Amino acid sequence: MKIFPAIDIKDKKCVRLIKGNFDNKTEYGMSPIDQASKYKDHGFKNLHIVDLDGALTGETVNLDIIQEIISKFDLKIEIGGGVRNFESIKKYTDVGAEKVILGSAAIKDKNFLKEACSKFQNKIALGLDAKDGYLSVSGWKENSNQLTLDFLKEVNDYGASRLIYTDINRDGTKASPNFEETAKLADISNCPVIISGGVSSITDIKKAKDLNNKNIEGIIVGKAIYDGDIQLYELAKEIDA
């Protein structure tokens, strides 16, 4: 089970949102570079980064920060937030990102997802963010009226190399992830699945491992780290890869 500590970047700072709401955000004192350094020091190898400025603008606003983290710390990074064209994907892969996450753009335009997977093989992660079983897009402000499972079935053979499933109702709430729904997706997905949203304690990490689902690759941990509910030394003990 890979552990992905999270860094959400807004205005050059680490922030966390509750259920994706930009009006309900907490800013933390640590810079994204310092936070990445801390993760590296504790032995983490993977990192989940969201450029919230990018999510709002559709541009690679914090590319310089991403590049610095990758070059300094040699971490495997998955990066998302407003990636809407091939140019943005290329910018991230050129600086060494392991995976580029496509969310709204992939859901709104399945052909874009298909072409991206073909052009950037083994580099595309599909981000499926759902509320009550339906996919949300545009920074979680719009409901797409598409059932998550139905959408996955449609794009399952496009060639995405990772799937990140977030239950929006759990994200930032520390109410534990939606293990049941994640397992359903993992059962049909052609690529490995990452659990995201709501991790509250080490118990959630252990529960993810206990699912014993070979297609669940890892879990993302965010707010629980920043709020001190999970200590990094404790989380580091759970690292498998």
C-alpha cells in the first residue's frame, strides 16, 4: 500500500479545503517546499499534489514549485488541478512528474482522455471525484449527472495508468474514506486505484490494507496530517512502497 501525503497549493502556501469549498479553507504555515522536505525526511516516496490556483485558472500556475520539489527531493509525484490540455500535461511530465491527474477535462471530453493516455503512456491518472455516486466537475461546483461506475465502464480501456477516487462528502472532513465505493471501482477498474478523501487516523490506513484488494494501490492522506491527528513517524511505519 503506497502512502501519498498530500500538498494542496494556493497562493504559494499549503492549504486544505473542506469538501472542495474554496470559502472553507485552512492555511498552514509551512511552505509546499518545506512540507515536501518533511515528507522526504520521514521516508515517504510518493506525493499527491493539487495546484488549487491551477484548478481555478486552468494554467500550470505553480509549475516552478512542482519542479523544485521533484528536483530537490526525488519524490514520485502525481499532480493535478486544472489540467485541461496536452501542453499542461507535457509541462508536468517534462519536469519529472510521475503521473498527471486529469479530472474535469477528462469527464467533459472523453476523447481528450483517450488521446492523452495515448500520447503520454503510463503518465495519466484519472481523477474521479463523486458526490452521492455522481461525478462532479469544475472544482466540484458542477454535478455531471454521470454515475461514477458507468463512466468508468465507458473509459476503462482508454489506457489510464491510475485511478484516484475521491468521495467529496468525505474530503477534508476526517470522516473516514468511502471504502465500499472505492472497492466497487477497484473490482472493475483496468488500472490500480488510489483511495482519497476523509482519512482520519492510522486506523483508516490499516482498514485500507485489510480490504486486501490487489487493485487498490494506495491511499492519500491530507488534513489529518496537517491537523496533527496522524503523526508522520506513525504513518511512515505503514509505507510499503
